[in-house]
Amino acid sequence: MKTIMIAAMHSGAGKTVTTCALLSALKQRGERMQAFKCGPDYIDPMFHEHILGVPSRNLDLFLQGVEGVGKTLSRMDADIAVIEGAMGFYDGLNNTTEASAWDLARLTGTPVVLVVNSKGSGLTLAAQVKGLMDFREQSGIAALVLANTSERRASSLAPVLERETGLPVLGFLPPMEEARFESRHLGLMTAGEIADLTARLNKLGQAAEQYIDLDRLLILASTSRLRRLGEGDRFSGGRGFCCRIAVARDEAFCFLYADNLDALRDAGAELIFFSPLHDSELPKADGLYLPGGYPELYAERLSENTAMRHSIAAAVKSGLPTVAECGGFLYLGQSLEDAEGRAHPMCGVLPGCGFKTGHLQRFGYQTLTAPADSLLFRVGEHIPAHEFHYWDCTENGADLRSEKADGRSWTCGFASPSLYAAFPHLHFGGAVPLAQRFVKACEQWKASMT
């Protein structure tokens, strides 16, 4: 599989819009594609999936490690992978390049198309691009695309950039109303919340076909060096499913890594999706997975579904193996404030109350350790995780220790033989067999109930 990365100097430069435009245009051409997102973001992959109709996957060197990223790439059945970068090109862990878009491009041997926004800059833009090219000996930057740039402006600026940087300018995307996606506290509105998204993405694809040299883009793509890692590692399904895990998935709980779901299936779990918003009770299952999302935006409706809340509370209290991350963690608490600051009763399993803070809490990568064995963790292990939330809780637990790369640390989470409930998000595609442990506990629960 050949790969190409769409990166930028900084957030907000147009990476997501450009990536979506290219995916839409190449799909209309009939290319067999797979989309990826560098880093831990949940929202951008939703747009990728909306276009291609298949899950977009994260490539996160911190959460997965090099081998985990290689395994994710090796499982994909496509001719070309389009990877959307994260933040600024070199922005990685704790002001280093570790786990940055550049780091991923370097390790996978992926050529980089740099998206540049020309607003308020001319020749200086060439100096900035040159700076990025020279910042590391092998930048991987192979071409440029101008974002939010008129045809007239692009025709005058492209020759200057090519002359001064030596890079080809593949084209541009003009200013378009279809490229304006609303945002909220965690980033863009999710794909499912934009009513006319398909039409807008089609328009972006048409613009990419008209104004960007797609043939040259495809020529630039190269075969990933990490393709060989994990080759032949697919789950055969030989022993069949050993247990059923109920997975919350709806408007309120939508932050799910495709690799996490695959890892649970590979470990032997049948996944049963349900909605805490719309369904009346928890489906019959041997385990429960409550991912993150936006429960705060649906707090009143979640609270009004008392039958579901009571069903989940009874199951968790009975010892049903449960993983609850971020929004799922808040849902298990006593109450949750909505965006207007009104508190609504939640499941009441955990002691804390969720409340709005108005700013990011403990944002970024971290490493979790545990003083005792539990559902997912073993003593002495270091588990990579990340947090990204504006709501906090009056009681965050103290069963785990979290530490950032800059040395800051704190206790957090509720961890027992049947429970992981905390703000940190986990990726099941890393070196520690989190999915296998979860499924094993579910299998044991099932056996104990018969």
C-alpha cells in the first residue's frame, strides 16, 4: 500500500478540509483508498469514514508504538493510504518531534504534502516553508497545496514558491462555504451532526479535481516501510466468539478507535452496539464498553432515560467487566452538568459529579501505572494514554498514577478486577494486551453466570 501524508505548519491551516477534498476526489476516480489520522484525534476520522464508507484509523506512535502502527498499516486492503497529520508538522510529545506527524512520516517513509494558507503572507511564506524543510535533515516534504486561496492569488504565488523552495505546487483549494465546518470545545462538529455533509464533501472533491494535480499527487505516494510489520497478523476467527461485549455507540458516545473494536473482535469478543440515549436497557452481554464522546451535550436526555441508567448501574455494580473512558466515566457518576451548567442525575455507580470548567483539563499524552493488578493493568506496567476534555469530576479516583513527559503526575481512575473507569483514553493496539485481558475477564464472567 502506498502512502501520502497531508500536513501543515500549524492547526487550523486546512489539513482536514484538504484531506477530505482529496479523499472525495480520489474516491470519485475509483481509487481504492484507506484514510488514517496521525495522533489520538477521534473527530477527523469521522469525516474520512463518511467519505470512504470504511473506518478511518489512527496511527499514533505514542499510544501504539512503532510495531503497533506497522500492524495497523499492514491490515489495510487498499492501494493508497491518505494520512492526515496532526497539529504542526514537527509538534510532538513535550515540545519534541517524538510522535509528531514528521516522526510518523519519517518512520513510514511517507512523502508529505504541506498545506499552506497564504492569507496575510507572500514571499515570507516561502521562507517559512524553507524553514520547515531545513529544520530536520530529512523533512520528507515533497509538495505544496495552497488552501483557501483564490485562483488569481494561486497563479501568482505558486511560481514564487516553486522557485524559492524547489517544491512543486500541486494546486489550490479556493475559498468555499462548503469548507467552513463549525467547531466546539473539542474541535470540529462531528460528521453525524452536519446535515448536508455529503453534498459539501462532494463539492470539495469537485474542487480538488478541478484545481489540484491529482495524477502528480498519486505519483508522489510511496510504499510504506512499516507495511511488513504485523503482516499476516489478521484474526482467523477459528475458535469463534467466546463472549459478548455491549458497546455504547450513539451521538453521546462516539469516540471509538476502529482498532480498539478490531482488537476486541480479534481477542474473541462479539460486539453488540447499543445506545444509552435511545435504547431502554443494556443488551444481554458479558462485558460493557462505554467510550468517550459528548455526554455533556446530551445530559438531560441521558438522565431522562432512567431505565437505561438503572440497567447499567445494576450491571456494573454486579461485577460485569466494564471499561468506561472519559465521557463513559462521567456517565457512571452521580450527576453531570450540561453546557448551561444544569446538573442531571447519571448512573450513580461512581461517587463523583461531572462539571463544566470552560478550559482543557490535563490535556495530552500521559503514562499510567498501577499499584495493584486490575481488569486492564498489571503492577509494573506503563500504559500510554491521553486526555482531552473540558469537563471535570469532583472525584476522579486514585487507583492509578498518571505522569506526563514533563514530570507532572497525579492519581486518577477507578480500577478493580472488573472495572476501568477514568478520564484517560486507551488504545488497544499497543504493546500491552488490554483487549485480551478485557475479553478474558468477560469470558470468565460468562462462565461464572452459567
